Amino acid sequence: MDCKRNPLPFYSDHKLESSGTDFKVRTMGVALYHKPKDKSARNSAAKKAVAGK
């Protein structure tokens, strides 16, 4: 099975042990990227509390 929209996912075939049913699993990597533009949290009380432990 090819996905022309996204080349990252891959497929694998498996069989359920209890029933013997075949099924396909689509696995796809997801990039998590976080770079906030708001810098107000850098001096928050919650961050100071964690740093002080």
C-alpha cells in the first residue's frame, strides 16, 4: 500500500492471536515542535517554584 500524499507512513500486517483475524497497521512518525513566541512564561511563579526545589 502506497500513500502518495505522505511518504512517511509504513504499513505492517499482523494477526490477532485469539481469533486469527488479519489486520494492517499504519504507522506514521509525527514531529512535535514547540517554539513559543510569547516569552512571558519564562519568569512565571510556577517556573521559579520548580527551579527552587
